[in-house]
Amino acid sequence: MREEEHQNELVQTPKQRAENCFRCNVFAFLIPLLGFIKVVTAPVASVIFIGFAGIILAGSAVALALATPLFIIFSPVLIPATIATTLAFTVVRTGVALVLTAVGLIIWLIK
């Protein structure tokens, strides 16, 4: 019973087909227009993104030039802090890797 109802829904009258075809054909002119829009907007977007990249690069250079004296002044504090942070991160990362390996081996043994 349901299959027949479903098949009846799929069958379209000529009027319904004409309406659907009309809906498709009304906006058919947009397909070539979309290609043209892509061709026009891609170079513009590329130039804008390259401009943003240049601004960010210039800002980074200025920030580095301004921060260099501070790095030199605070280097007796920053260097040991960097070493301690790196060691702490390495220890945590190693611990996580060992735990994941152990869990993987346990799961492998259970299977």
C-alpha cells in the first residue's frame, strides 16, 4: 500500500512538469553569470588578502623592533622561564604519549 502511494507521489502530471521546468529555466541565466562573478572576485580577493598579509608582516616587524630591547633587558628571567616551560611541556607530552600507548596496548590485548 505504501509503495503505491510513494509511486503515485513520484508521478507528475504534465502541468507539474511544466511548472518545475519553468522554475529551473527562470534562473538558468545565472549559471554563466556565476562563472563571471568568480572570475571577477577571485583576483580582487587575492589582492585584498595579499594586502592584509603585507600589513600583518609590517606590524610584526614593528612589534619585534619595539620588543627587542625588552627581551634583552628581561633575558635573565626569560631564558630560565623558557627552559622550565619547555621541560614541563616535554614531560607532560611524554606522559600523555605513554598513557595513550598503554591504553592502546590494553585495548589491543582485550580484543
